[in-house]
Amino acid sequence: MAAVAKVTTTAISKQSQPTPYQLDPDQTLKASRALLQHIQAETKRLQQASSKKSLLAASDSDSEDDAAADATAPIWLTLTTKQHIVDKNRLKPSKIAVPHPLNTSPDLRICLITTDPQRAVKNVVADASFPQHLKSRISRIIGYTKLKARYKTFEQLRELLSEHDLFLADDRIVTRLPAILGKVFYKGTSKRPIPIMIADPRRDKMNKPQTSKEGGGAAPTSPAALAKEIEKAINAVPVSLRPGTLVAVRVGLSSFKPEQLSENISTIVSRLIEKHVVKGWRNVRGIHIKGQSSFAVPIWLADDLWTEHDDIITATNDNEEDIQQGQKRKRHAASTIGPQAGSRKRLKEDERKNGKSVADQEAARARKSKLAAQKAKVFEEQV
């Protein structure tokens, strides 16, 4: 029992030590530089190995596509906590604005999922005052009812996923999309629909009693306001929370500079802890960054393992007695295991059925044998 007391004393001493409740900028920059160098070196090694093994020389277009794919490889930030972040899935993700956006390609293909009727949103996008650089990126606008009726099979959903780079959805229906899009969009992919506000808030309040089941009924917002919402979604990173102690967020690309990646990490960590982590930094256990197939580089680790002193169980005399009683119960349970366990179990079942103890049964057998002896003696005397 002394070992238990020693462990708990060590834990309490670690709890009392001060914890750096902020990221170290130098450590973040060092980790970003090391990870990017590793990703670039690993990519170069794989390209050289594939070129040596290939018997046919790859065309220029194929090599350019591979280089572009390597440049757009995401870098993830994983934050682990001591207690659960949430107890259930949050179907409506949140957004965190970053100084260096990840969606910078001019050829970005955006799919806009709207409420019914979709024609109202199409008219807003087609308006002359709507920014042209955003209009060229929106490749499709589809309503909730049409999405539900047209995309039913796994293959159709896979095709829709591959045709677009970013999915934006009206915040009034985004929580109902998992039932339609399924695991194709919500399991192992970074293309979950990002919520944006399409309806005019003032008109939405006026038309709230007439809203339909699909979330329609309110007129869409102005072209300038809708463009601003789309710009916010493009320049932000989505955060999806699940039950557990881990949350993963995309913080950059392999083509980023170490300074850019470091600034994104600092912004996302501060906003993520402030907005989603209960008890703040005291509940954070570790922060790492990693590539798609690289090792995780730590940038912050907690010194203590608990959030409060009440979470630590000290080894007192009462606890020692409870532990000893638990060990006795374990030994008693182990004694009932073996070849004789079945007979003892049957004997106990017989006792429960007859409602008698072993002593009562022995006394009854003694009375029966005594009565049988008396009967035999009487029979002999009569003869």
C-alpha cells in the first residue's frame, strides 16, 4: 500500500506546479519548420523511388498534377483534453478565421446547398452586384429537396463529393444533411458542409411562422451580405466536434512557410480553447501537428494529468481497508472456480429450493436413520 501512497503524492506535487497556459511561439515555429522539412524530404524521396521503379517515363502533365497534389496536402492540428470536449456529435460545425486561408486556389469549386426554393438563391448569385471572383467559383447551387431526391446511392454521393472542393450549406438545414449525405461526407473526409447564413435575419424573423419543414419561407439576404458570408467560410477552417477527448483541425498546407503555419496554429489554438474546451487550458493535455502520413510533432504538453485536486484519490486508511476488502472478495470468488465449483453451486441451489441449511438437512437424515432403527427393533421383537 505504500506504493499507492507514493504515486498519489507524486501526482499531487505535479498538480501544484505552475503550467504554461499559452503556446511558446519559438517552440511552435520550430515544430512547424521541422514538420514541413520532413514532409518535403519524404515527398522528394517517394518521387525519386517511384521514378526509378517506373519503366515508362511519366508525362509532364502527370508530374505537374503530382506536384500540385503534394503542395495541397493538409497539415492537421490535434488537441487532446483530459475530460470529454462534448458528450455527443455536433452536427453543426463552427468556423475559425485564420490569417492564412487554406482555400486560395482561383479554380476552387464550391457547391452551395440551400433551402427551398433554390431559385431565390440563384437569383442573388446571378445579380450584377455579386462579386465576379466568387461567382466563378460557385459551380453548383442545389436545394434541399432536390439534393434528397437526386442523390440516393453511394455512387451518386461519391460523384458529388469528387466534383467539388468545398461545400457550403444554409445554417437552417445543415444539421439535417448527415441523414442525406451519410458517411461519404461525414466519415474520413474534410469536405463536410460548412454552415453559412443565407436568409436575411430581419425577414427570417418576420416569416418564421410560415417556414416550411425544409427551412424555406424566408427571403435570401442581399448579394453583398451573401458574398461576405461565403468569403468568411472560404477564409476559415471548420471545426467538427465528436464525443471524446480529441479534436482535429486543418491548420495549413505543405506549401506553407513555417511562419505562416505557426501563425495559423497560434490563432486556431487560442480560439479553439476559448470557444470549445471546458475549463480552458487546464483541461488541455497535449497539442500536436502532423501531416497525412507523418509522425506527430508535439508543440505543447501538460505537466499534470487532472483538472482539479478533487479528481485525485489519496491513499488513506479507509481506502486501504476498502482495497483489502476488495482483495478478499476476489480471493473468495477465485475459490469458487475449479472442478468442485459445480457441486458446490448445485448444493447451494438445493438449499435455496428446500429453504433449509446444511445443518437442518443433516439433522433430518439423523432422525430418519434413528426412526428406521427403531422400526427394525420393533419388527425383531414381534418375530
